[in-house]
Amino acid sequence: MRVRVLLFCCLVLTLAASPQSASAAQPAGVTDNRADLDFPNTITFHAAIQSDSLIDSVALEYGTQQLTCGDVIALSFPEFAPGKSVDVDWTWDMRQSGSLPPGTSIWWRWRYTDASGVETVSEENTILWLDSQHHWEMITGNSVWLHWYTGSKAFAQDLLNAATSGLARLKTDTGLAPVQPIDLYIYGNTTDMRDAILFEPGWTG
């Protein structure tokens, strides 16, 4: 009997990152730069920052890798005691903001200023917003990357064929074609999907 699934898709850039935590590249002065997931509830960003002068301003810039009409950058200002060496943390609580689609790529960087007015920005880093309780497999073809954990590879291939056929029809009818891979995440049942999101936003189905 064919496995019944509940499906949703999200257009995200797939980047190599651990689904649970990510250590980040950083400039001199930024260490222990990481993002830790408590999926699906929170993601906590942390960094240790050092400077030759007193650090008096730290901001976290973050967002998601998605196609929009303009650049969207969110800002948060973690609390800390000014000093030449500071530890900063900030938690993004999805229970307050609403869920991101599983498979979303989240980026972040730190911007800090010392007492002499010198501003430093760390490199941009990413982490994949995805649960680790399922053993995700992937099959690809024609701009579609399909991720699933329940059902056979033949079942996944059927879904991939349907998705690529839909894209072909879209291109024929409208002239539109994806410029980046489209990730489809297939949850095996309603319960699993509800465990992965909060408040059942409108992009679920």
C-alpha cells in the first residue's frame, strides 16, 4: 500500500550546515560563534568578542535565505556588560514569532563597535532549520531536491517526477523557471508535521 504523506515545500537555498548547531567563521576577536537549535521552538546565537578597546555596542543581524523584493535584515541587541571581552547571547523564539518552514537556511552575523568608534562585522554564516529526529534522505532532478524519510525510493521518485512535471508545465504556460534548486520536505503524516511547526501557518498543506 502506498504511503500517504502530508507535503509542503519551501524555496530555500540548500547550504552545507548541521541541522542542530553550527560553528561560524569569524574575524579576529570573535570566538565561540555559533547557533544552537532547539527545534522547533528556538535558535540561540552566541559569540565571545574581544577587542583592544572597550566594546560598547553589539548587534546581531540575521535573516533567512529566500527570494524577496528587497533585502530583509532583522536586528537584535543582546544585553551585556561593556568591556574588552564580552559574551553575548540572543534567542529567536519561534513560539512568539511563528514557525519557519523546515529546511529554511538561516543566516547571521555580529556587528560591534568599540569605544574608539571602530566597527567590526563578522562573516555571514548559516544554519539549516530542520529537525534531527528523522533520517532524511534526498533525491534530486531538474532543479528539485526532494527530502523524505518514510516510504521507498520508488515512492520518492514518483513525487519527484510529479514535481518536475509541474515545473515543466509552469515554464510552458508562463515562461517561468527556477534559478535555484527548490527543496521539497515530505513529512510522513500529520502528527510528524505538526511536531515540526507551530500554529500551522498558511504555507503548510
